[in-house]
Amino acid sequence: MSVIEYATVPRFNIPDKMPRAELTLREAANVLNVSEPFLATLLDTGEIPSQRTENRIRINSDDLVAFQAEQKRLHLETVDELVEEGQLLNPNY
């Protein structure tokens, strides 16, 4: 059984109900459990879409959930690949 198959229960840091559809930089950083400067970098590179008006940044909660789900998928995929490599190098692994 692969790690992806085993990890059927998502373990996201996102509340069941978001307080609103758009989050501030601070709220989004808290949901992702990252610093505000790191999140700002993700927004600047376009990894997470955002809306900027004057001096305010707003992040759509659906975009945040999609980003976190994709990061989780990539993480599990990488772990699965590492387990397969480990089993090839050491069958008793």
C-alpha cells in the first residue's frame, strides 16, 4: 500500500468554516502556519492568487485551500517515491 493510499484523512490546518471568503495576509499566514513574509513571497511569485487594493492584500479562502491541498499531495507523492527507493536499496526497509 502506498503512502498516498494510506493517508486518506486530510490533516489540514484549515478550520471547518472560514470566517469569510477573503482573508488578510495575517489570517492566511496563520491558516498555513507560515510567516507573513514567506506568504508574501508565495503571493508575489503567483503560487497563491491574491487581490491587491491600495495597501491591502486579500487572499481567497478557496485559493488557500487549493494551495494547501496541492502541497499535501506533492508531499505525499514525494514520501511515496522515497519509500519506493528505500525498498529498492534495502528490501527489508
